[in-house]
Amino acid sequence: MDLLFNDLSIHGQFHDVDSFRQALQQLRRVHAAAKDLQCEVYCNSRLLNATYPIPGMSMQEAIGQLNKEMQRAIMTWWTKSLVTNHEGNQNLKKVIIDQVRVNTPLTETMIGRAVLEELESRKCGLVSMINSDWEFSPVKVKVEFHHNNISKIQCVEILNWWSPEKLRNRLLEDILSSINSWNDFQEALRKYLHSERLKFSEKCFKSLSDSKVNFHKSSANSLLNLLHILEQLAGAFDANGRRTDESHKIYQDYFTGDNALFSDSSDREKQHFKRNLTFPHPEHPGQEIFCPYHGKERHLTLRLHFSWPIQPGKPVYVVYIGPKLTKR
């Protein structure tokens, strides 16, 4: 799915630099959720020069008021993912949005591009800023366009996200829809979640295949969710290698409490099943790695073992996905 940043969701709604910064932080989280699942968010080439997030302050001036780290992050993203208007925009004669009144010609915006993507049967979605007039989905558009010298009017609905969790869930659903076996699951993981943050050992999936566990989409979805949480946690460090507020929240939500999705093995299990919980190191032949920490899939009682603790700048090694290893 192509994702386009809705430039209309910046419309001078921020009263000061701090409120703009907070909205940008949320936008960066949405972008990170997309990138984690191999999906880019593209921006209008006019974004830096034709938008005013704060009344009387241009986009470049507002960005210049942010700290250096955020300036670099935003400019790196926006300058590398800028796109010009779709050549087919000349076929769009009128674009009307039901929910929001706008003064900008929509054919010059990313909504215009999204409309053309949808008309050409390519899946497309929008990403919008929080605290804007665009916190709704879908965006309903009525478009008049010319095709083969004939004018047509068509209604188009475009999905819109401003929450990283909701976007992540939708992208995971799209991935899961194409998975119908554990082999498909393995291929999808290596394609979408194998990154600098998350590395799978060569024999990670062997037990899952050999044990003849029946495939269930709900179990695959749970495992995908566990892996995505790990990838998020692995990236939740600041430039100095310290854990961020997001990191503490992830740990609190998923690694603590009686029903936590992740936990360490008990001391008794570590003693009795030490051999079971020791695996070949994914990147250092001849070395082994002890991985009692695990994620829990509850429907089929599957387990996902990985290296712990997670360290800044180093990957999480996923060494085992399969039936529980510490059964007595």
C-alpha cells in the first residue's frame, strides 16, 4: 500500500512551536510504524515551501525552531520521500471532499494524487497530523475526471491514519491476508520484519515446521504482533543510547504483570531446561546464546525466544519460534 502524507492536515492550527513539535512527534511515530513494515510515507514536493503550521510562520521557519535531532529526522524523511504531482492530475477537473471545506486546489495536494492512485486500482492511504481537521477515516471524495474524452464523476473513499497503532494493525492485517501456511509466515517475516533491529537465526522456524503444528491465522497474527513489539523496543533509544519514554511505555504495557506477553523463564526452568534454551548464535559460528526470555502465543501455546537484554545499536536475535520448550 502506498501511503501519502496529507499536506492539508497542516493548516495553521498550531498556536506555538511546542504544540507543533508534539504533533510532529506523533507523526514520526506513524512514519516509524510504516517503515517498520517496509512501507514509506511520501510527501508533497510543495510541503516545505507552501505550508504554514503556525500562523505567520512558514514550515521551514517552524522546523528551524525545533531541536537539532528532530530537525534532522524530519528533513531527512521529507527530503528523501518528496514526490511531485502525478502526471495524471491533468485529468482531474474537480475534487470535492465531503467532510472538510478547503480553499487549496485539491489537484495540487496529495489527496489529488491519492484519488488518482485509487482510480488506477492501486491501494493507497493517507497519513495526517493530529490536532487537525483530518482526524477521521475514510476521507470521502467526489471527483470529476476526463478519461478517453469522456467526463465522469466518481466517489472515492481513502483510508486515513493519524495513530501509529491503527496503521500498524492495518499493515499487519494486509501482510496476514497473504499468509496461509507456516512457510508463508516464515517468508513474510524475513521480508517485512528482518531488519537491523530484528534478526532471525537460520533454524528459527525449524521446530515450527517439524512439529506439524496446524497453521492458524490468529496464531500467526499474535506472533507478528510479538515481533513487531520487539522491533519497536529495539528502536526506542535516543541518540545517547538511553531508553526513551516510548521504551518505558512498551515495557510497562507488554513485559510486566501476571498476563504479560513477554517474560523470563523461571529459575527452575533455566536450570532444568538450560540445554533447550541454548541456541547457536545467529552471527557468530561456533558460539551459543542462552535465551530464556520469550514471547507467548496463547492459542497454540507457541513461544518466541530471543536475546535479552536489548541493547542500543544491537539487534534482537530471534532464535526460536515453535512449541513451548519447557514442558515438564
